Amino acid sequence: GIIVTDWYSDNQNLNENIKITIRFLTNEIRSDSLKIKVYTKICDNSDKCTIDEDNPEISTKLVSTILTKATKYKQEKKNKDD
């Protein structure tokens, strides 16, 4: 599966936005089962924008959060089925 967000700004800096793409490569809960791209768009006052594709800090945090929640969900489901 794939999740793609829209451009997001936190309203503190309206000239900077992020967009996230998450690809689930397998159903297994492993760090290599996710491919996450974080795009950062920065625009100047004349609406000229540059887009960077790499933001490893956010990508790493997202992978960790997703895997932690998936592990908890899997354990809860297993406990419920037992």
C-alpha cells in the first residue's frame, strides 16, 4: 500500500511545507518493509519554490513510530485471539 499526504505547514512558517510518501513493501513488521520519502518545499516572497527530497530525521522518526504501533497492534490482536 501507499500513503501520500498533501503539502502541510504548521502555520509558524508559511513559506515552508512538507509532504510525506509512505510505501509499505511487505506485510512484515521490519524496518526495510517501509520506504518513506519526506519532501520539504521552501518558497521565497516571489513564490519561487525549491523542493528537497531528503529529510532523514523525520523519515527515521516515522519508521520508528509506525513499527512501534504495528508491533503493539499485532500483539493486541494476538492476545485477543488467544
